[in-house]
Amino acid sequence: MTNTIGIQTWVDKYIQEYQGKKKELQRYRMGLDKDKPEDREDAELIASMIRDMQLAITWMKRGRRPGSLRGADKQDIYRRNAIRTALTNANLVSEDVSINAICILSSREQECFLAYYVEGLTQNEIADMLKVARSTVRVTLRRAESKLARYL
């Protein structure tokens, strides 16, 4: 669940962990015997835990309280911070204008752009990593560059 190549935010790790634990709880709940009173109570308690975990997962994915109509979106917070860190580590521009510009790119364009310009991978290496043709990477990079040129 990496946002861009090599960039997995802390929240992505927690989302994966919570999803795994939620599945474990669901499997355990399915194994309970609903005819036994003690298992029925356990099933209700576990159902409550599952709902709480789903709320937390949704909150982390959206970057705001579920049901809230206002607030920042996950892509606007977590991805921006991950991109800022990648650009700073690569000694590229770290101004908000540049980060905003990269955020207008699609996820695939960001992956290709950051892998090529920040991580220094070749188009062939990116194509192998993404399991696409080299020409797809080339076209995606051109599209990203033209979007950035128009934005800047």
C-alpha cells in the first residue's frame, strides 16, 4: 500500500496492521457457536471491536473523522508529507509550489516521476517494477512533465 515508489507513510503501515487484525477478529467471531449464551456475548463484544477497528481504518484512510464533510483528505496530508520528505532527501526543491505541483499528478504519474527524478531509476527499471512496458513509463513521464510545466 505504498503511495509512491519507495514511499510508505506511517499511516499506511497502521492501516495494513488494523486490516489484518480486523480479519482475525472476523474469523474468530465466525467460529463462535451462537447457540451458547457465553459465545453470544463474546460475539457481540467482538462485533463492537470490529466496528471500532473499521472506524479507525476509515479515519486513517480519509485523514479525517468518518462522516465529516470538512477536513483534509489523506492525499492532501500524508502524501504531501511523504513527497516533501522524498524531495528534501533528494536535495530537490522543497517549496510548497513544487509539492503542490507534484500532488496534481495521478498516482501512476507520481510513481514514475519520483522514481525517475528522485530515486534515479531508469525507465526500464521502473517498467520492471510496475510490470508495464517501457513505452508506458516514457509516455507517463512525458504526461507528468507536461502537467508540471503547465502548472509551474
